[in-house]
Amino acid sequence: MQDGTFTSPRHLCETASQRGNAFSADCPTRQILDRIADKWSVLILMILGDGAMRFSGLKRRIDGVSQKMLSQTLRSLERDGLVLRHVEPSVPVSVTYSITPLGQELVASLRSMIDWAETRMSDVLSAQRAYDGRDGASEGGMALQRSAVSA
């Protein structure tokens, strides 16, 4: 086996010392993309990019996230090295989350993506209406449009 590679059940894939290939089904880059493309991860990282916050503060800021989902997402982001969890030994125990330098790098890219989404949503909704108005448009597309409008 070459330096800079590791074995997986079916192949050798590039490691951090080399650039991954997101188009390869077995590359770990896909796991990272799954995490950073998740809406809860994006929202958590954006909030922590502005400063450290306790769990309860994150829960209040992110409308619609369940306690379980917030907890799972924070653990995953911590595991990926994007978020730090600081436990203050007090009564009751105080836990604060902050972003790591690696996470801060990612936030810079996410800001551009969110800015685009917020400013271009009307164009996307117009495109969805045009698509759904065509003959043979799927009912699924109309459901997506309704959910986007209600959000």
C-alpha cells in the first residue's frame, strides 16, 4: 500500500495528505459533504460563526430543530473537528459550543451560499412554478413549492 492511502472494504482512497475525489462513490469526501450540506449543520455553524453559545441558546435560535437532532448534529460537528464543546463544572453543568478554526473556514463559504439562497429564492420559486405549470409536471414538485412558500 502507498503512503497517504488507507484500505477500505473495496478500494484505496486518498487521505487528507492528498485531495479527495467527491465524484468517487467510496471517497470520504462524500461523508463530509453529507455533513456540511445538512440544513441543521449549516444553521449551527452559521450561528457559532458569530460567537460561542450554549445548547439552549442554539435551540432558541434555530426554529424547528428538535433537542435530539440538535444534540446529534452538534456531536457530529464536534467529531468532524468543526465545533468545540466546553463543559464548565458548575451546578448545573454549563456546556458551551464554539466553532473551531476549521469550522470558521467553512463558515466563510457557507455565508456566500446562504446569501445566494436568501436573495435568489424568488427566482427559484418562479422556476418551480414554471416547471409545475408544464404538462406532465410531477406532484412532488408542487409539494416542494408549497413547503418552500410556507417556510
